[in-house]
Amino acid sequence: MECKRRTQLLKTGVILGLLLPVQSLWAETWVDRTRLDGFFSARYSVTDQSEAWLGKESESGINDDGSFYGTKLGLNIMSQLSDRVTVASQLFSSNQDNSYATHIDWAFASFQLNQDFSLRAGKIKYPVGLVNEYVEVGVAYPWIQAPIAIYSDMLQGPQATRESYTGASLLWDHMTGDWTWGLDLYGGQVDLEQMTIKNMIGLTGRANWDDTVMFQLSAYQGDMKTNPGMNAMMALMNNQTHEAVSGGVKVDWNNFLVYAEAARVKMDFEMMGMAVGDSDSWYTTLGYRFNKFLPHITYQDWERDNGDGQQITTLGLNYNVSNKVVVKLEASQIDTDGMGLFENTPDEDSTNMFSLAVDTVF
């Protein structure tokens, strides 16, 4: 019996001895090469408007009852499969229609072709706009919400940026002295609630000087394919061209912080002889850091060729609790022509909004 027990212990020891190197190898190739991080933003906003909701095409937007619309959580997973191949994805959950819907925001594989070129394929974050590729990460920019004159997916909105596209992109990145240069040639399709933009192709160029001054210029176009049974306006958009040109600059110099962006969007359809989908939008932000405080002011303007539009002036104050936690307070005056970016036409041409948010990364 004792001999049998020793034999069993010896066999167990041999098996463990064989498994431990395998486990060590697994840890080295997966755990050590996989990074998990994320972000969370808690936001509360209230306006003095009772009959129109801002930010969402339903009664779950922001009005005088107050709303936690915009509260969100994201989880990023990135794994380096080899020296040249990386896979990455983001799970995203936000307060939509008074519930938290979770979806895959983006998921793609990246192939490093050589020192300057790489290829990405999958569901990729839209590379248009200074902050669009991390637009949900509130710690990364000064506002509670990125300016909706540029960054909005609402049907009646500017339509300049998108959440993501399914397709592929060829990236070129090159450094010369203090400058980093980049080009992103991308194509695929964008899936929206009421339409799909097919045959989409675009080009984005970037220039970054010592992480102090950054320039970006983008142009893209695609074919709009609306879903069957849509209303007359949506039906007119079917098989028409959607195109946009946008540009921006960011300056982070000493304690000064400046953002400025503009976009021109064209949709080749008309109603009553008017190009109702064409629009111009822009914004500018100026901020100055005082120790852990960042006061800032933003003015943004969005106007459609049919006369609909919206202008927003925002005063904000941020407090950096740490490099991972920021508390933000904002007061905005929203002036509208027609509906603007509200769910329907407000009772008054001018609306006040107050917002408080806590942004974190982990």
C-alpha cells in the first residue's frame, strides 16, 4: 500500500512537472501580452425645457425633469498575438432609452507590415474628428460631452462623424524630428439604425508636433441605402451620395488648451427644391489650467441649408482629482432655429442646461 501511494505521488509530481512549463508558457504568451482597461462616466443634466428632449430622439433625452443620459461604461481588451499582430475590442454600455444597452463598439485586428505601415480589418472606430477615436473616454478631453455640432449621430444632426465602420484601413505613421505624420486610408460600410452607408471610402491626415500642436484633415464619401418602409424624407436619401470634409487643430501649450474644428456635410437629395441634408458646423474651445482646475469656454454652431440650426455657448470647470478621475461642471445656453438638435421644436428659442459629471479610467 505504501509503495502504491509513493508511485501515485511520483506520477502526480511528473504530471505537475510537465504542466508547470506549459502554464508558464501560456502565462507568457497570453496573460503577459493581454491588456485590460476601461472607463466610466457618471453624468447628470437638466434643462429648463419641458416639451423637447436634447440628445436623443425619444423621451429619454434631457429636459427639465433631469436625466442621467450619457452615463456610460467601456471595457477595452487588447492582446498582442505576435510581434506584428494585435487584436483589440471594446465593450460599451450607455444609458439609452432609460436602460443600459451593451454592444461591441469596435473589434479589429492590426497587422504591422513594416516600421511605417500597418493594416487594420474588422469593426474600426471612425477616424474623423480630433477626439472621435476615443470620444467616449471623458478623461481624455475637457468637455462633459464632445461638441455635438461635430460629434453627433442623431438623424437630424450634423452627420460628420460616426461611431465605427466595418471594413479595413491602411495606416502610415512616420516620425521626423519633433513631428509625427500619419495617413489613414479606409473603406467599408457604416451600419445605422435607419440606413447603411455602403462603398464608403475616406482619407484622414494628421500632423503632431511634440504632443503640443496637432492638425487633422479628413474627407470621405459613401452611398446611402435606406431601409424599406422609411418616411418620405428617408426614401429620398436612398441611393444618394453622402460626403463630408472636416478639419481641426488642438493646441496644448504650457497651461493653455485650445480646440477648433469645422465640417461641411453634403447629402445629394432635395425636398421642395432645397438641399435639406447639407450643413456646416464648427466649434472652438479655450481653456487655461490652474493647478488642478481647468476653466474653459466653448462656442459651437451647426446650421443646415434649410435654415434649421443650433448654437451653444458653454462655460465649464474641471477639477482633476487625480490623473484618472476628473469632476466636471458645465452651464450651457442653447439657441435654436427650428428643432436644432432637440427631439422636437422647443417652446423657447433659448434653453439653459446644467450638467455635472465624474469621469474615470481604470
